[in-house]
Amino acid sequence: MLKNNIELDVKVKCIEGGTTQAKVAEIVGTTPSYVSRIVNGGDKVVNKTFVSMMEALGYDVRLVYEEREASK
């Protein structure tokens, strides 16, 4: 099982950081529409097969986000 809601996490981190999805898209070199598709659940960030394999091995998948010291 994937323990994170990655799509919601991106929305929250944008709000907390005072930035927009369009700005994030510019920074990472993609389009605002692609970032929007990820945030709205249209494209999955973590591959379902990977999660299924880890579940078969007895693991849940949990991503950890840690703010870099330089950005504080």
C-alpha cells in the first residue's frame, strides 16, 4: 500500500512555499498541464507495479519529504 497522497502533498507544499504549480513546472522543465495532471491524479507518480511488488514482499511504501537546510 502506498501510504502517501502524493498529489495532495504537492498541492500543500505549493501553498506552504507560496508558489504555483506553473512555477514548479517551470523549475523542473515541464508544462503546467503535466504538473496539473499529476496533482489531479491523472498521472501516477509512483508506478503501480512497483507498489504491488513491494506489497508482495510484505512492505508498504512510504515516501519521506525533508526540507533542505538551504531552503529554510
